[in-house]
Amino acid sequence: MKRLKLKIPPLILMIVFGILSFFVSKFDPFIFGNFRLLPLFMGGVGGVISLWSVVIFKNEKTTVDPMNPNKSNNLVVNGVYKYSRNPMYLSFYLWLLAWSIYLSSPLSILFSLFFVLYLNIFQILPEEKVLIEKFGKSYKDYIESVRRWI
């Protein structure tokens, strides 16, 4: 069974990047306006996307374990997966971005962008290789028809 080389689960990674964003915001000389509703909205949208994603995976009786994509039983392409190949990761990004806006810190926004870059390189690309091996043409067709993020 193939395991990804990434040793840190994406949820933990998101929390680490969130903590780093908090600390960098304390030293950010470029504080912008006091936004409170926007991060609540973005965080709420992220929550809905995350919950919807997990429910679909559970209904399809497949794993949500990002460390072992080889455990996937089914290729999920319905619901929110019609619009994004990685809605769970998208929700994590929305939470980090909402957190950065809440902190009013442009520098902490960089951490949400680094999170996306890191996840693309160390999680998503290796995960896609495993899924191509497992689901073949079906997954390749899915990649061609649905964007990675949104």
C-alpha cells in the first residue's frame, strides 16, 4: 500500500499555518482595516464546503484519510466535487484566509498562500499520482473536467 511522503496531515498543517499567521500578524507593520463580517462569511463558506465534502465521502463509503489515498474505494465526482477536485483543502484555505483577514494582517495572508503552494507540491500532486494509478482513465477524465481548487 502506497503512503504519501507528506508526514503532516493537511488539517494539522492548516492549524500550524494558522498559528504562524497569528504570530506574524503581531509584527506586521501593514495592518489593514477592521473586517469582521468578511472572515465570518468566508469561514462559514469553508465550513459548509468541508462538511459537504466529508458527508459525500461518507455516503460513498470511501476514506477521508489524506495520508492514504490508496484506501479510496470510489472516485467521488458528485456534489461539491463537480466544482473542485479538492474541496476539503479549499475549505482549509478559506479558513486560513478568513483568519488572516480577521487578524487584519497582509503578511499573514502570505501564510495562506504558502499553505496552498505547500499542499499542491507535497499533498495534491502525489495524491493525484496515486489516484491516477488506482482509477486510471476515469480520474484522468475527471482532472480534465474539474479544476483542482475552484
